Amino acid sequence: MNRAAVAKGQAAAGIVLPSLPDDLRKQEAHAPVAEGEPLIAILARERQALDRANARQGRMVQFYDDLTSRYGTRR
């Protein structure tokens, strides 16, 4: 009976999830374009921005996977 009461209390208490890291809320801007600048330079900066965005998305997946492993599976 005690175990049932403890389980019921834990279920009623809910789960306090950690807050999302601020870095994961950030939006990556496009590379600035200056008139007369070589296109290859713009493309290189755009690819760097994409690399940063992909790394951030990877951290988000890792954060979410950590949450599901701690608190249960998706529904």
C-alpha cells in the first residue's frame, strides 16, 4: 500500500523539466552580402553559418534524447 501511495504521489507531482539552453533558441542569420564582394566569399560565410546551425540542432537532439532517457519515452 505504501508503494502505491508513493507512486500515486509522484505521478501527481509531475515532472519538472530543465529549461532549454539559451543557445538552442538562437536563430542563425544569413551571411551579410557586400556589393562587389566575390560570391565565393559569401558562399563560404553562408556555409559557416549552416555549420553553426547544424551543430546547434545536434545539441538540441542530444538535449531531447537526454530528457527522454531520464523521464521516459515519447507518447
